[in-house]
Amino acid sequence: MVQLLSPDGTRTPHPELDAVIAGNGGEDDLASPERLRGYYRDMVMIRAADLEATSLQRQGQLGLWASALGQEAAQIGAGHASREQDYLVPTYREHGIAWARGIEPWRLLESFRGVSHGGWDPNALRTHPYMIVLGSQAPHAVGYAMGLQRDGVVGTGKKETDTAVLALFGDGASSEGEVSESFTFAASFQAPVVFFTQNNQWAISVPTSVQTRVPLAQRSRGWGIPSVRVDGNDVLAVLAAVRDGLDAARAGEGPRFIEAVTYRMAAHTTSDDASRYRPSSEEEEWAAKDPILRLRRHLEQLGEIDEEFVARCDEEAHDLAMQLHHHIHGMEDPDPLGMFTHAYAEPHPIVEAEREQYLEYIAQFEDEGGDENADDATPSRDQNAEQDTAEQNGERA
Ligand SMILES: Cc1ncc(C[n+]2csc(CCOP(=O)(O)OP(=O)(O)O)c2C)c(N)n1
Ligand SMILES: [Mg+2]
């Protein structure tokens, strides 16, 4: 497993990736003190946003939240490894990726609150909307990558415009047939795509040991796709491996597969109770490998971090959490009928029938309560929150 920072923060040399970190002789040093402090700040910011989102869900302001706690280095490393023109295809837990790509964190909350279908312009930010269907990221990414080949922006030798795709998915999703099919297409067409799996040890309650008998990274080798297993709690190892893979892909060298070994510190989502299936000793063991702490120790060893900087990051993170809180309360509820509007580009008989059915459903409440306002007839967010809490307490019907 590739590691550039050991858990105590010591930098360990690597025969190939050191050159990538140093900018391959012509670019900026990816491990300059300024950049390292930047990664640290990023990780502190997204952790605070994540904790705030969890609180907002508990307050009934979000329907659900999928926490990325513990996966900050994997996501900030991979996000910053991509170049501006690259296209990223995320899952639903990619908050650090979104941050690194410049997506405002409250955009993420819109979908989890159910007030938008996506939340950002995928073309402008070169980052696809979150996708919950497991494994669907892979064929979308390979298709996009094959399109890039046909657009002539692969292997021209221009690093500023040659483009690659980063497909993100979890250890569990890697068992989906779509991922295997995508490996076939990517290898056959030598598509400029890097498959990046965050092996966070769990797929809800199923451990990675059930998904695979060999290290996940080995899976792609039968397709002739080179792979590497990196320490996913080491921001520099992830950064170097993903930058290297994407640059090879954009240069026309074909696909790569990267497994980042990390840990999902929280439950699967706010609807899950991880204590039912994993021991707290495991959580404690991984807490000692905390990715933020590791980078901080490294910066301390270099003498490049002081209390003032740490305090400023914490303050900014607190401000970000407050902003999220503020934005949530400013989000307007959408027209419930809007969900039928963009299902298809043109009218569709089934969608039309469903729309009519829903109109009739809403009308029932108007008859009963004599209330003219259809929105008030749907259960309120507070009522939903009460029901969710009851379900979490095991009071299911
Ligand atoms: C095709 C499909 N099957 C099942 C689900 C339900 N589901 C949502 S997340 C999840 C576990 C995914 O685990 P993993 O791929 O390891 O990603 P992680 O949640 O750990 O980030 C499952 C089974 C789904 N979203 N899509
Ligand atoms: Mg997983």
C-alpha cells in the first residue's frame, strides 16, 4: 500500500510518486507548506460542514445525510489531483470532492432536504450531480471519457486542455456488474478514465471482506487496467496517485484503477445505527489514524503550522457551519408538482397520469379540511422529523 505520510506524520520517500508531488520538474510543488496548510484547512472545513449537516438532519431540517467523516484525505486529495478541465462523476458521499471543485456546501444540502434535483451546473463545475444508484458512476464516466476521445482532447500533448475523467464509487459499489462492464469498455477503448474507489471498509452493514477475497485494487488487473492501492487517510499519497493516473489517462495511456483504503467513521447515513454491526474497538482503532491529525502532525514536524493558524481554521469552519444553518432556513419549499416537470424533456403519458393522480391526492385534503392551500395538506417537515425519530427509536409499524 502506497504511503507518503505515516500515521505519526513522517514523510516517507517513494520512487515514482515523489516526482509527481514535486510537480514533475515543471509545475508547482504539490507539497509546498502553503499547499499543505490549504489541504489541512479544506479538511477542517468539510468536517465542520459534515457535522453541521448531521445536526441539521437531527433537527428535522434534512431528510437524510450521508457523512464523509474520516474520508477527508481521500476526497481532498483526489479532488485537488484533478485539473480544472477534468470531469468528475461522484456518488452521494463526495462532500470533499465537491468542496475541492468549488461547489458551495449548501448546494449539497438542497438535495438532502429535497428542495432540488441536483444543485449545481455540472458543465460549469465539471462535476456531475450526486448519483445514488451504486456503480452507475462507472458507465457514465467511461461514456464521457470515450466522448472526450472523439472530441480530440486526449493525448494531444497539451496538459492544459487534454482531459480525463475521474469515476468515484465505493467498495460495495465495485461489486456491481456495471463496474465490471465499465472496465471492459475502458480497457477495450483505452478510455481516459481513472476509477477511484474509497474502500471505507463498509457497504452499509456489509464489510469489504465479504465483497472481495483479494485487495480490491487487484480486481482491474484481469482487464489489463493498471492499479494501485494507496493509504486513503494520507492526503499526499492520494493526491500523487490520482494526479499520476489522470495525467497518464489524459496523455492517452488508458484507464487506471485506484483503491484508497480509508474508514467511514460515522454510520452509513443518519438513518443507520452502526453499533448494531460493528464493534466500537474498530472505530477507536481508526480514530487513531485520523487523516486530519496526520497532516497536522506532518506540518508540525516541518515547523509549518502554529496555534494561530489552527485557531483561524477552526474559526472559519465554525463560520461555515453557521452559514449552512442560515442557508437551510432560507431554502424555499418547491411546488410539489414540480417533480413531474423535468422527468422527461417532452410530455409522457405515464408521468402525466401520475401528475393527475397526485393532484387528486392533494385535493382530498382540501375537501376534508376545507383548506385551500394544498401545500399545507402535505405532512409538515416537523411531522416528518417526529416520524423519523420514532423510526430511529425502533418504533416501526
Ligand atoms: C444499485 C443499488 N443497490 C442498492 C442501493 C442501496 N445502497 C445505498 S448505499 C449502499 C451501500 C454502498 O456501499 P459502498 O459502495 O461501499 O459506498 P459507501 O456507502 O460506503 O460510501 C447500498 C446498498 C443503491 N443505492 N443502489
Ligand atoms: Mg463503502
